[in-house]
Amino acid sequence: MREGLFPTAEETAGLSPGSLLFPETTAGTAELFLFDDKTLDKTRISAADWAAGSPPERSFWLRLRGLPGPDWAAALTARHGLSALLLEDLLNKTHTAKIEDFDDGVFLLLKDIDLAADADRIAIAQLGVFVVPGGIISVEANPKLDRLSTLEQRLEKGGRLRTHGPGYAAYALIDLVVDNYLVVLERLGDRFLELEEAQLEGFQAANLAAIHSYRRELTLLRKAVRPLRELVGSLRVNGSELFGEHLDPYLRDLRDHTFEVNETLDTYRELLLGLLDLHLSQAGQRMNEIMKVLTVIATLFIPLTFIAGIYGMNFEFMPELHWRWGYAAVWGLMLACAAGMVVYFRRKNWF
């Protein structure tokens, strides 16, 4: 599941910058949360109402579940001065995580991931966050992942999320995404350990396909996660007015988590390379064992073939040709040669 509803690179190639190609499925629901330290209100809202409305008196969180269509793109542009280039990045599934300033806020583009318990492929979806004075706007490309419901529950309980401003809300959202990276990596780690145990039990041809599949998933995950470290490090620089000094301890902790994610990715990459080397080594060893057995069998038949070749010649005068026990003697000689070679090979530990 890799955001198949997005426009493809072939469709967007050659278009002028800022050209918007909307996906087949756009925002399904738009929920507006208005809150302060004492109250919280949640309502559904349309693009037209958001474009025409006045700035909320309380802090807000506008949650778009699904990518914005033309109506929401126009509403966000009219109210917050979003450029077409930012919306184009949001609609581009191949774009890496980034941070960028706009007129009155900061745009964050993240990659949300998921790994189901019964699946071997990682689901990756865009998660856009616009941090503006007074609140945040989140855009979930794949509502099925439902990552931000946890944030909604925390908002209902109150606490710092209601009182520390939009910068803290954006931090909490990014922290939620990064924590989920660690959860997915832990699940992957369990599967890698199972694969390693199976590999150590002996050569299994099916393990090669599993190793390559996990390497592919890990490469996609690295591509999604790598830019996040730089993104977190530049939050204070890009959003100094929205991410105040009071958030520095939280941002340092978040950056530590991104380092942990990247270090874990590097560790798993080395683990998979080790498993691949082990698999190839086992395959080579297995082939050597097979070749050794075949070589021993072929070697045993060399003297037998020689003897059979001699007595298979059609000369009329051969000394043993008319012996009464000649046939039995040849069989005895061949069996003795074979038995002697087997004993010799065993003493040499050749098999």
C-alpha cells in the first residue's frame, strides 16, 4: 500500500512548478478543534466556511483526513497564503520530509508509516502540518492509518497540549510520528530475529526472498526517515516565533529520538547484510557438500569402469576369458577396490 491514488511521476513530469494534480480521493472529513485550558469544542467544517471565517479566538487544530481537493486548496491559499508550490509538495507522494517557511507560518511534510501484525510490507503515507499563529492544520493522506487519534485523545484530557501554543502542538504531532517509527522498527526487529534464528537452523531457500523483501522495505523506510533528523534540528531556526525557547527541552528530546531511529535503521541494515552473507555462505557450503558426495561417487567408479573396460574388449585371446570363475573374480575385484577406496576416504575424513 504505497499511496496508489496519487498522481504518478509520469503524469507530473514536464508540468510547470506549482501545477496541482489532485488525487482521485481527496479529503473525506474536516474537523475543527477549538480549545483553551478549560474548554474544548469539536465540529465538522467545510472549505467554504473555513475560507470565509474569521480567526478563532481560541487555539485551533484543523484536521483534514484525506488530501485536500480543489476546494480546500483554495480555502487554505485564501486564508493562510499558502503557495501552489507547498500544495504541490503535499500532493507529491515521492517528496521527502521537509520544513519550509511561508507567509505566516511553517510547513512540515512528514512520512507516516505502519506495519500491520500480519503484513510484511510497510505502508507509507504523507502527513502535512501547517503551523500558523493560533493553531495547526494537519493533512493525513491516508486516513486509514488514523495516527492522530492519539493526539485527539490527549487534547481531550487537557494538559500542555492546550496551553503551550501551536509550536508545542506541532512538536507533539511530530513526536507521535517518531514514536511510531520506533514501534514499527521494534516489530521489524522481532521479525529479523525470527529470520535469523531460522537461518541459523540451516539453509532454507525461501529465506533469500524474505531477506530481499525486508531490505527493500528498509530502504523505503530509510528514505522516509533520514531527512527527519535535519528537519527537527531546524525547527527553531525556521519557526523561531512559533517554536519558542520554552520548547527547547522537548525539541532536544525529539532530536534524540530521531537519532535513535536512524541508528536502529543502520543496525538493521547491517543485520540484513549479515543474514544475506550467511545465506550465501550456507548455499555455497551446501553446494560443496553435494559436489563432494558426487566426486566420491565418481571416484569410486573410476577403477570399476577401468576393470569393466578391460574385460569388455572383444579380443579373441584373453587369458581370463574362459576361466570358470572369471566372472565372480571380476566382481570380487571391483567390490574389493570400491571397499578399499571407501575405507581410505573415511580415514582421510573426506566424507
